[in-house]
Amino acid sequence: MKFSLDVVRLDLCSIFQQRVLKAEFEIPRGMISTYQRIAGHLGDPRGARAVGTALAHNPFPIIVPCHRAIRSDGSLGGFQGGIEMKKALLEMEGVSFDRLNRVAPARIFY
């Protein structure tokens, strides 16, 4: 099920966070992106940390599924619900992991 962003108060977020949340919202189920790729998509290829921070403060985690963003090295990075939950959500979407618990080659968005 995909929700609409019309049901959330994006105006409560900074302009940058709104852009990050909208970009994350567009990542389809079963695909991942990296904080760096999202930053590049937004025109700031050096803004990976800022993207991670914006997602860490996602006030709409049910609507904007921020578990689909990972680190460039394939490790999971952070998640409000904990790393095990992030991994479980990705696995439910068909994303697989290598023996080091990094995302195995996957369908990458952006």
C-alpha cells in the first residue's frame, strides 16, 4: 500500500527535510537508495549526512518509509525502530543481505 503525502503536514518540516522526505517517499517497495545518492538527486552530492539527519527526524515514518535509505558501503545506517527492524522491513520487501549483514547487490533507486 502506498499512502499519499497529502495526509501529512510537511509544512512543519524545514524545506530541506521536505525535499528529503519527498525523495525518500518516491523509492519503490523492494528498492533501496543511499544517503549519498539521495543527496546527489537533491543537487548536493556532499550532503549525505544532512540527508541521514533529515531521515532520522522523519515525523511520518508510516507514510515515508525511511528504511529504504542505506549507507554507500551497503551497511544499514540508522533507523528510528532499530537496525534489526530496518533489516526485517527490507527483507519483507525482498531485499537480501550478504554474510556481513550488508545489503546485497540490490535494485538501487536514484
